[in-house]
Amino acid sequence: MKEIKELSFNTAASLWKQKDELFKLNELDLQAVKIDSAGIALLVQWAKATPNQKLKLKNVTQSALNLIRTYRLGCLFEIEK
């Protein structure tokens, strides 16, 4: 699987097609990832696909943190800055 550079409206559909492979991962580094609300929605589905543990998000940008907090989704993720 290639490195994810964008989680957005523009990439959500193609990433969704790869969900069986993506959702096997329980950790994601968001340091250089462009993310919008569609990307957050994909992360929510990803987190729900790993019910026995939280999806670990590393190097979360301030804009992604703001979206997670705005939508009150922090309980779904383990966030490492």
C-alpha cells in the first residue's frame, strides 16, 4: 500500500475502495497528510472497523485536531502529537 498524502473529499472514494487493506492498520501518521471533513469521516469508519482498540493517530495537525474536537470524535482515537 502506498503512503497516504491526502484524506479528503478528493481521495475518500478511492481510499474507501482500499478499505479492506487500509482498515487492517491500527495506526496512522498524519504529519504530512492533508485532511478535511470527508477525511475525518473516513477515519471514523476506520476507527469503527477496529472495535477492540482505538485507531492511533500520530503527528496530528492542528486543523485535523480541530475537526476531531468540533465533531466530538476524540473518544474514537488515541491521539499522539
